[in-house]
Amino acid sequence: MRTSDPVREEGRMPMEWRRDAACRNQDPELFFPIGTGDASGLQVKAAKAVCHRCPVIASCLAWATANGPVAGIWGGTTEGERASVRRRRLGLAATAPAGA
């Protein structure tokens, strides 16, 4: 039986916060909408509603942002929203003066 955390083994940010997540007892499919139509938009909205009442939303978002492209709704954001944040951060880092 494996007792170690595979996320920690890969050198990624730990995910202990998951035990307190509001999504823990939700259908996981809610957080992985398929498509871009009206039904998908409603699903994203419903998933984000769960996130916005979650006590660990900040940890969830930090994990998803730190671990690159992660599919689905994490920390109340879509993959596209997180990609925009990463691009802005990279753009700011590229234009920041040395030592800032």
C-alpha cells in the first residue's frame, strides 16, 4: 500500500488543504465542464459557486496556479483565467527592474 503523497514526491506544492475543500463531497464532473456552450457556462457558474463558499479557495487557487496548466475549475477560476494570471505575472516579471 502506498502511503506517501505522489504530489509531494514530484516536488509540487502539497495538497493537504483538499480535506477541507467545499468540493470534497461534490460530483467531480461539475468542476470539469466540457464545451463552451450555454450548458457548459452554467456548469462553470455552478462550480464557481461551490468554490466561492470554500474555506480553502486561496490554497486551491495557489496550487492550480503553481502547477501549470491544470484542467477544470480550481480556486474559483477556469484554466483560461489562470493562464491569463500567469501571463500577466510573467509579463510583469519580464519588465521589472533587476533587484525589484
